[in-house]
Amino acid sequence: MPGKTETDYKTLTDEELILLFQKEDVRAFNELVNRYKDRLVNFIFRYTGNKEESEDLAQDTFLRLYKSKHLYVEIAKFSTWFYTIALNLTRTYMNKKNKMKTTSISNYYDDDEKDYELTSGYILPDDSANAATEGEIIQKAISSLNSKFREVIILRDIQDLDYEEISKITSLPLGTVKSRINRGRECLKEMLESLHKSKTKK
Amino acid sequence: MSDEEKYLEIREKLKSLETIKASSNFTNNLHLKIVEEEALRRKVHIKKYDDEKGGFLRNLFNNKQYPWLIPAVGFTMVIFFIFYVTYVNVDIEQLEKSNNTLELTDESNIANNEPGLKNYELKNLSDLKNSIDNLPKDNLENLKNQNYTDQGNLNGSDLNNEKKTDQSKPDLALVETEKRNVTSADNKVFKSKKSVEENEIVNEPVAKDNDSENDMPLSEYGKSNKPVESGTDKRSESISPDDNVERIMHMKLDKIDKTGLENLRDKLVR
């Protein structure tokens, strides 16, 4: 839109920006990138535990938005739609990564005694000795959570989304979302307690 | 105690986590990715366009937009092939066969007869010859005696002239035989018609003399339509009955001869 300045774009809502972008207004897209890039990178980082991967995945999410802008329908909230894309991409990526990491070299041999096994990237509570700071310990605890608890806890307690929005993003019933969040919190609490105990012992 | 209050401690821990921010070159990298994606899309579009430019059959059978066209086109082609094999091909074979036979007959005719004569002429002449051969011998002798050949329009000289127009140097012997054949055929027709006419003419005066008024058709006023005899009628006035009969016969023969021979001439021309 030629008559608008950058400040004008900042006053627009997400939905207005995506509608402008659907009319090939690239500056609206840039504004959306500026608004969501940190939130998105943070969300994906808490999910994957890797900064580089989270940036790559965040860029892929924006790229998907760029290519599939016409798929957005005004009835939905932009953040919900955008987080759904990000979550789906991250899930797919993590599934691929997990499949690759659980492949054992010793599977190729018939020996019962395995020499070594490729471990998954998840950090178990016993590895807490390596954790330096509190933040790192919590991140490792989140990463070791089951993915179905992890995603709802990140969306609720880190991204601060409401239950309904989480329900839409994950395509789960509201009750299921609530119960998963509670169960995830419980697991996380137990995990953190055990980590602290092991740390104090050392 | 609600769930939020129950897990307040863990919630605060999670909220206190440092927010990870995107790197400074995040936007640049994103733009680079977008440019690459655009280039790739353009490349794919160009490739697709090039594929569309391929041959007609290639497009037809690689048609991803209308895959249902493939069986339809195949079925149509099979139907056309069957039609070609059953009808068109057979016709060509028959034509070839008939052409071969025609060529053979042409060659044999040319070999046996005269190379200058056309095929249809030879055919007509041979038909005439056959018809004459089938005639009774008495009729032929009568024809020769009466010598009607000079009276017809299509006599030997006429036939000869016609042939001369068609070819530069006809075989004289063959022309002579055909001339004879044609005249005798003409005579056959002539003779048969002549005999009929003679009978009619000979019997007519006798019959009409007996009951001439009754035989003529009546007009609507009840009068007879019989022509009134006047001085203009030479047949009944100045000639004796024997001469009259002969003259009438000649007149009628001229008439018959003309039409009959004209028909024959047409036949020959065909």
C-alpha cells in the first residue's frame, strides 16, 4: 500500500496485516515477521532445545506463511493459524530427528552384548550434573517431557496462550488440553525435584 | 485450590525462563530463503511450461490435468483402427483386385485385337457379335439378300469414320469385320421390326374395311375420331394397294431404322 508508512503498519492488527499481505503487500509481511520472529524462535527453541534448529524452523514457518498466505481465512485468529503451522512443522521435524537418532548401529549385528548405542538427544534426569544454570535444567526437563505434554505446557506457560487457543492449535478438545497441561506440569515438577536432589547430593 | 494455584511454582519457573530472541541475521536469512523459493518456483513453472510445449501425443498421454482423457482417446483410436481394418482396407483390396483384372483384360484385348481400339469399343463390338451369332441363320441370309445396310444412318462408312476420329490408324481388317457385325446387328433389329410392321400393314386394310367405324374411338359428342380421307392422303389416293403397302413399309422402315440405329449408335459411344 503506497500511502502507508511503517508506523501505520505497526498500528494494524495481525489480521489486517495478513489481509494486506494477501493483496501482495510485502511490507505487511515484514511487519508480521518483526512481530512474531522472537516469539516463534522462543517457542520452537523450547520445543527442540536447539537454537539453530529453532531459527531454521522459524524461517521455514515464515516461508510457509509467504507461500500459503491465500489459505488464511479471516474467521480464525492469525496467531492461532500461525502457531498451528509452526507446531506442525516442528512436530514433523522432531519425528524425523527422533527416527534418525534411535537407529542403532549394533542392530546390524546379532551379538547380544551391544558395544554402544546412539543415544537420543534428550537429556535424562541423571545427566543433571552437566546442567550449569537453573534455566538450562528447566529446559532439559522440558525437553525430556513427552511431546504431547511438552507442546501444551510451552504454549500455555511460556507463550501464555489461553486454553481455547491451544485447543485450536493442537486440534484437541478443551478438556484434553487442560488435563494434558496439568499432567505435564506434574511430570515437570517431579523431574525438577529429582534433578535438584541429584544436584544437591553431588 | 485451582490447577493454576496448585502449580504456581512451576509456572513461575517456566515464565522466568529467558526469552530466546531471533538472531540479527534472521530476517536476511529469511529473505534469502524466500528468494530461493521464488527462483525454484519459477524454475518449476518454466519446466512445466516446457513440458506442455511437448508433442501432441506426449501432452495427451502425460496429461495430469485431465487423466480421464487417456482411456477415452485410446478407445477412440481402437475404434478407428477396427473401422479401418474392416471397411477401408477391404475396399482398397477389392479395388486393387478389380484394377488388376481390368489391366489384364486390357492387355489381353490389346494383344488379341488392335492396340489402337478403346476397351469399351471392343466390348460393345464383341457384344454385338455375340448377339448376331445367336441369331437364326435364315434371318441373316434374308438380311444379306435385302441389302438394307446402305439405308441405315449408321452404316459401315459411318462406323469407320467414327473410329477414325478416335484413333489415327485403325486396323482395316478389324474395322471391316466390326462393320459387318454392326450392320448385321442393325439388320437384326430392323428385320424384326420390319416383319411386325409388315404384318400390321397387310392386316390393317382388311380389318378396317370390315368394321372401320366401330374400331375407331368415339369422341365425347358421339362422333367417330377417324380422320376424314381427303386429297392430301397419298397413301390411300394415288398409289395402288401393292405399291402403297411397299411405300408405307419403306417409310416406316426409315423411321424405325433411324431410331433403332440411333440407339445402337448411343450404345457404341457408351
